[in-house]
Amino acid sequence: MIEADIAGFKCEGIEPGFFSSKYGKNIHKLNIHNANVESYMPNRQFDVITCLHVLEHVTHTINFMTALRYFLKDEGLLLIATPNIGCKYAREMGMDWEAVGPADHVCLFDSTTITELLNNTGFKIQKFFESGTKLDELVAVCEVKICRDNNNTGG
């Protein structure tokens, strides 16, 4: 958010942690709402949503992604980056892989499971790749599928 704000973009953030949101507001003067994504009710939709190393901290990923889908304009983009549990490095390291260690990493993805989550919650993947020096990160750029009715999350 800091870099986007410096570049002149109008930014808005959602942070469930009270102290983290307070820090962003008070120190960096950012427009951050102390809320969960699922309970946040914006009065508009957004052109771009970023979830950079957020998804691995989310307990109810389907609810989270469904909420994001309704926040994003049809022509908007969603950028996700998350640890890649399917990479060779993660398999070699096993329980010693650094992404497994943090207690707040509650859900880890590989290319199949992240693709399934995105498709099942109404996103169309535009670009998808593994990144990092050990290919230990998944990056997906998505747009909302056409269908927006409340009974069907897909398209």
C-alpha cells in the first residue's frame, strides 16, 4: 500500500489486526480499515485487489475469496502471492520448510489447490506462475468470471 500510495494510486486496505491497522494509519497515514474481509462492506468495487502473502493466514478461504470476488470490478484484477507447498524445495524441507513453521499459516497451497480455489470462487486466472529463487511462491493474476449472481460463485 505504501508504494501504491506513493505512486499516486487511491488505496484502501483491510487489516484484521488492531495494532497492524493502527500502525498503518498512524505511522504511514494509510486508509486501512480494522476489519475482516468477510465482514467488510465497501460502498464500491475496486479496480485492483492484492493479497500478497495473505491467503495462507486465512481460515475460511472460500468465504474470503467469495467476498473478494464481490469487491472486484468485472474488468478488475486480483493479484495473489502465497507460499508454494508443491515446490521441490518444500518437499525436500518437509516440516522444516519456513512456510510451515509460523503458527498463523493455516492453509498452504500448491498449483492445483490454488487453481481449484480460484475457479470455484468465481475467478478466471489470467496469468499463473511459480516465483522465488526456489520456486517456493505461487503468483496468480485473476479477473472475475462473468456470472455474479448470489447462488453461483462460478461463471
